[in-house]
Amino acid sequence: MSEEKVKNAPSEMSLSEKQSSVDYTIMGKTTDLTVVQKTNIDTLHKEGKTQKVIAKEADCSQSSVFKHINMEVKGRKRCGRKKCTSNSDNRTLERIVKQNPFKNVGEIHKEWTAAGVNGVRKRLTWAKDWTAAEWSKVMFSDESKVYISFENQGPRVWRKRGEAQNPCCLRSSVKFPQSVMVWGAMSSAGVGPLCFLRSKVNAAVYQDVLEHFMLPAADQLYGDADFIFQQVLGPAHSAKATSTWFKDHGILVLNWPANSPDLNPN
């Protein structure tokens, strides 16, 4: 089961019209091949079939066929980080997604956490390396786009292969919905003011936010006490100019792993 981005039909269209006009754009990595697909690929490859024919017969992309054949020939093991979840964890995830395929990652993570997934336990262990008093010194921050009308543009749906036209995987949408980008911060001492951003967040804009919103919020929440600032690793956050700004203002920034929104409480 994989998450895919869907291009939605206008809201005023009927369900039958949606089914005939909705296009799907697959984003991200190719889905893993099943055991049956791998067997079919190996058999057809031995018969001398072309990769294009094999891809059609095995119902997968040609790039997946190419990668599988080359890995088999070279005897290479699958690369990448090892899975940190068990089969039981994966079944729990599939059950959660099937209940509502339009859930976002945050909602799924919350339910997964309640189910006690191994990966979540490891992250919880990491967080417990610090005491509650130490974490109370951290000011968490992030930007977020809020859609004013209807729902987020480009919703994603969790579905299996072959369910592209399934009515439960279709959702109406508004073209070019109104939205606003905001920046905010919070800590155990309270929350800071919201900053409404009217332009793209580059290093210069982000530093203005830090100057006029983050520093006053820190004074309000911590006074003269020391604090640690947390930010995700966006381009504006990790820019050299931004790092220099933090050093010039004597602000300690929490080391943060890349692409880890599940660790951010915002």
C-alpha cells in the first residue's frame, strides 16, 4: 500500500464524471515488487522478452524491471536503511489506513503511536535521554500553509495497485484554493505570536521572522533565562546566512535530523 497524490475533479461534477476525468500522478519512489512479480520477471527474462514487454506482463514500471534484473545478475543485496518495524507493526499500519485512506501522516502517526509501534518506541527513547526540565528549555518552531477554503490542494490517498478508479479513492476539490503561510513557536512555557508570511520563505525573510517574532517570543517565554531553539532543516533554516545570524545573536540551535516531522510536536 502506498500514498499517492491525486488530481481531483471539480466539486460540482457527478461521481460518474469524476471517475472518467480524474487523472492520477504518482509521486515518489516505485512501489516494491511482489514475489509474484519478481517470479514473472525472472521467467520472462529467461525467455528473452524485452523489458518493455516484461513490464507490461508483470504490471509494473520498466525501471522496476531494469533494477530487478540488474540486481539479480550482479547478486547485489537490496540497499537502503533496514526496516525498523515488525510484520505486526505493518499490519497495524495497514488497518489504520484502510479505515480512512485520506488520513494525513500526522493522524496516522498519532494512531500508530497509540498502538505502540517499535519505531515510535525508539524515538520515544531518544526523547527521554533528556529530562523534562531540559526539554522545557526548548522552543519549537515551524512554518505551515493553512488553506482557507475547502481542503489542502493536492490531497493524497493511500491505496493499493489497481484502485485508481475506486470511488473510495476519489475526492472533489477546489481549483487554486486560498491559503496563507504562517510561522509559529511554542514551548512548555507557552506559545509565541503567529507571523503571517506574504512571500516565499528564503533566508532573508526567515531572518526577519526570527528578528521580529522569535526574539520577542523568547523574551516573553523565557525572560533572561537560557533557551534552545528548534527548527526543521528547510533551506532557509540551514542557510549559511541563517547560521551566522544565530551565532551573532548567541542562540543555541537544537541538532535536528532531516525529514523527521514525526519528531516535531507542532
